Amino acid sequence: MPNGSISTRQLGSSKLQVSEVGLGCWQLGGDFGPINEDTATEILEQAVQEGITFFDTADVYGAGQSESYLGHTLTKIAPDAVIATKYGRGDCSYPNSYSFNNLRDSVLRSQDRLQRNCLDLLQLHCISQAELEKEAIFDWLREVQQQGHIAHFGASVETLEEAHICTAQEDLASLQIIFNLMRQRPLMDLFDEAKEKDVGIIVRLPLASGMLSGKFNKNTSFDKSDHRNFNKDGEAFSVGETFSGIEFNKGLELVKKLETYKPAHLDMAGFAMRWILDHDAVSSIIPGASSPKQVSQNAAVGQAQRLDSALHDKLYQLYLNDIEPAIRCKI
């Protein structure tokens, strides 16, 4: 039986019930430093024990490693868990070789690794705005859905402009976005539309690649295989995916300012994630974890007291004045 009780929320028009604290499984692919199967299994087992029922992965996380770990473990201990995966960043598709056959074949490979006959949710994986604007890829999603390979589809996007293109699709179930104390713009530019159109919001990188944990300092270093090393300035993919697009030392400075607003009963990570969960447009946050202990710490956030509205207002003003000008990517 689960240790704790994590509340569930509905994931948009899919009607899927997902734990409001999920597990982001990018780390299980080794892109936050090396990880072995035993550790991955322990992390997943702890997530299930804590009551987490929503897991997010992608076909390219560790070239399928993350999906394989999920399939191997969850099939045994949580066969009814909701798993969301992604398509669109593989070498055979990205940046401009998308086709129906390519998408369908990727889905079939994901089914094999996840040990599922039908994927709960397939998300487009940060493909270009130009490709989204063509709209053909949404028709391909509908076709694989009609064939019974996927139950629902959504999109993981980099920018709000891309988000609006996706929400124009009436059958879009979800949007995965970067939303945290260092990326607050969706509050004013997306959430009302998402609620009106019944699109569930999945929040990735709620701790800004760990920056908002408050545990980093100027001497912190990362493994060479960790994107916080090789993509710190956007060398490998969008700089917005690493530290929310903010230069590392500037991020440390901003976290110090944010800490002055933190309630005494929360640590910095708990404060940052509780702030996200206070927004009813959000269906689930998907923090990653490198250990079972981190899974438990993340799961506890749902039990924390909501922050008061006056504090929310102050944090948004801090964002507008001090944080948003430091973001080095289109938002």
C-alpha cells in the first residue's frame, strides 16, 4: 500500500486521473548523469509506494532506456499507472523528417519498450513551430489514435506561441510546458485558455533543472553526461530546457532573492513546487529524482499548505521585474 495519499487531478479532456505529483523520467535515461537499472528500479518502486500514478518519459531519453525501465518495472507493480511518452526528437525525425510512418513506427517501438498495447498519452516532443503550423502531424496523431495505438495525444512545447498553435486543435488532451518560479508567464498568457478548452497542463522542470532546490552554489559541478553541463548555454538544444534559460550564476542570485519569500515550514524545493500546485490549471508536476529519497520529498509537497494570494502577487512582481529579463530564450 502507498505510504502517503497524493491527490489526483483530471488531465484535460482525456478524463485520465493522474497524481498531482508525478515522476519525470528524463533522469532514467542518464541525461542528468549516469544511472543504473537497480537505481532506476528503486526510484520507480518508491514512486509507486508513495502513491504516484503518473509517469512521463520519451523515446529519446537514453535512446529508449527510460521507457524500458518503466515497462520492466511498472508492468509488475503498477500496471494501471498512467504513462505519457513522446515523439519527435529522434534522429530519424528531428528536425524535418516527420511522416505518418515515422510517427507510427516510433509509437510501436515505444509500445514494445513500455510493454503496453496502447499508449495512454503520446506527446509531440518540442518540434518546431513551422512543423506545428503545417498541422499534418496532428492528423497523423489522430490516425494512430484511430488505429488503437494511442488513447490520447498532447504536445510538449518550448514557447507560448507554440502552445497556442496546439490548443487550436480541439481534441488536444494536454500541454507540457516549463512553468516554475523562474518561468511564470503562462499565468497570464495561457492558463485561462487551457481551462476554457479543457487542456490539461503538465509541468516539466518545476525546479528549473534543480536550480530551485536551493542546493546549488558557484562551486557546483555536473557530470559530463549531464545536460546541466553540456547544455548550460544551449549548446545541444534549447537553452530554455536548462536552468529555465537563465545563466547559472545569475540563477543562483535569483534563488537567493526567492528564498526571502519562502515560508519557514517549507524548504526551497517544497516552496517552488507548492507554488505550482496552487494553480488549478495544472494537472500534474513531473519533477525528476535521482534517488528514492528525492521521490519521497517530492511526493510530500501535495500535503503542504497552499500559499496565500498576497505572496503569489509578490512573487509575480519579482518575476516581472527581476527574473524574466534574465531569460535567454523565447518564452
